[in-house]
Amino acid sequence: MSYMKNILAGATAIALGASAAYAQDTKVIGVSIPAATHGWAGGMNYHAQETVERLEEVYPQLDFVLATASDAGKQVNDIEDMVATRNISALVVLPFESDPLTPPVQAVADSGAWVTVVDRGLSVEGIEDLYVAGDNEGFGRVSGEYMASKMPDGGKIVVLRGIPTTIDNMRVEGFEGAIEGSGIEIIGMEHGNWNRDDSFNVMQDFLSKYDQIDAVWASDDDMAVGVLAAIDAAGRDDVQFVLGGAGMKEMVKRVMDGDSMIPADVTYPPSMIATAIEMTAVGLTSNAPVAGTFTIGSVLITPENAEQFYYPDSPF
């Protein structure tokens, strides 16, 4: 919804200007997210904790309960406990997995509580009041457009995909569409599973198979780390640059510093959890319309704007 683009800009003003009519009873917002099992999830946990602490100061009429889970079963138990012991008025959830989390989140919605789902959708459509996610097709498109601009004469590249998912498919389709007609040829494409070690092995295979690789779309910063390690180990100097994605602080710093091997990055921010929590708080404390879908666009990070996306205290 287009009107939603202005919500966050006015969130602070709404909070500070909320009348006493909205502060009659304390309401509890439950936040349920996966534990920090990898870099992006670590960043998400950082932003979730920071946001909860900040909003507890902004909204005295709200309480927050934050739970992290290392597997889907634990997350289901966390949500059921929030309902039973805290009587939550709203739930912000990033599902560990879609299928097992759908019934308990449906139960929360059936109880009359507000539901905000983040990033990974549920198995049944229409349960949530608000859906907040990144633009996966846009992530691929922005990456492809940068590749095309960086390689005006074309060239040979290899691509590392993530885990086989619809999200990954959307990213690759966006990328392939953006480089169509550019003269860039994808000579190899394999799944690196958003994992450094897997990506190291995939890149080793690519380097053994191909004598000339002009660039790599790693499509993820964790995978880019593995790719760079493989290139260094092989002593290859034909690879001009590696393009990752998601905004890992180490990669953003390399962009800031003008590292020729990491000349740019593309955002898929773990801070989207902060957006979701904040919008949920606005919805509970004001008349601002926040229901619907809020898509966070992917932005190209370059040396000119990298400082805006650098969070040195974040684990990601």
C-alpha cells in the first residue's frame, strides 16, 4: 500500500503526540524470532533487542516480551507461552519455518490479537494483519543492474545461489532479467546455501573448472566470504570483483574503504525486524493505518553512501 511508505517517518511524532486515550491499559507485544544461528540472524537479533529497549522508553503504555528460538519447536512453545502467561495484544513473528509455525500463529490471530509476520511467510495466506519483508526480486535486479554497469563490455561470471527456495528463485530471476542483453555470460551457477563453507567449496570447483572468471555474483555476504577465501587460496587474479548482499558490516566497511574486490553491496536488511516492531507499536497506540504489506526495497551500497549502512556495533 502506497500510504504505508509514510508511516515510519511519522512514527516518532505519533508516539510523542499520542493522547491519554491511547494509554488506558498496558498492552503487551510479543516478539518471536529465530536465534542468532548465522550472520544475518545475528543482525536481526541485535536490531530486535535495540528496538524493544528504545520503544519501551517511547511507549510507556506498552510492554514487550522478546523470545529467540533455535528451532521451530522452541518457537511454537515460545508463542504459546506468550499467549498463556502474558496475554499478548500483538505478535511480531519471523517464522523459523513456515509450516510448523502456521497453526500457533493462526491461534494468536483467532484470539483477536494483532499479528505481524516478517520475511518468511506462513503456509496459509491472510492470517497476518501486517507483512514486512525485503524485495527479493528487487534484490536480484539491483545486483544485476550493478553488474551490467560495472561490466559494460560484458564478461564471464559465476553465480552462487542460496538455499533452494522461492525467495532464491525470485532473486535469480531478477538478476537474470537485469543482465539480459548486457553481454554478461553466466558460465556456472550452483547453490552455496547462504553458507561460507559451502560457498568456499563451490567456488573452488568453479576455479578448477574455468580458466577465466571475470566476476562473481555471490548473492549474499556470508557466501562472498567463502568465495573470497577460495580465490585467495587458488592465487587467482582474473576475478575482478565479487558482489554479495545483505549489508554485512565487514563488507560495508570494505566498500567504504574502496576495496576493489568488494566495490559494492546490496541491502537486504536484518533491521526489517525493527520496522515490523515499530509499525506494530504504532498500530496499537494510534489510529495510523498499518495493515497490509510493507516491502523494504533493496538499495545499492557504494562508497558514496556506505556510511549510512554501517553498523559497527552490530554482530552482522
